[in-house]
Amino acid sequence: MIGVLSLEAVIYEAGSLKEKRSVTKSVADRVRRKFNVSFAEVDHQEVWQRVKWVAVTVSGDKQAAERELQAVLSFIDSFPSLDPSRIEWEWL
């Protein structure tokens, strides 16, 4: 089972692209180290207060994949400077 989590978020602390990239790089690095997922910024690279990330995981069990992606979502939601605004799940 392949699970895909697409997530758009507002970055309240970003006043410039440099500040946005600092936040997004930090979050992405931490997600990659902590979870068994592929994780990338896929849209809004030139917009300073928005980000779109995609996390993908592969598992023989849909419930295990869903738990991993839900943990990623909870982790991202724990950052006070981020406000997830659009979340999409896909199963392949």
C-alpha cells in the first residue's frame, strides 16, 4: 500500500523567502529524520507565506501507512508557526 499525504500550510513567521526557506528546511529535515517517509516541498516555492509538502510511505498494511502519515501530520501541526490549511490523502 502506498500512502500519499499532501499538505498546504501558512507560515505566519515568514516575512521573506529567506525566512520561509529556513522554516521549511528545518521542518523537512526533521520529518525525514524522524519518520519513514519521503518528504518534499512541491509547490509555492516562490510564495513567502505558503508551502505545499507531500509525504509518501509504502507499507504492506494500509493501517501502518496511515499511522505513519498521521504521525507526520501531527508533528507538522505541533509547530505554532505553521497552520495546515489543506490536507489530502491518497491511497495507491
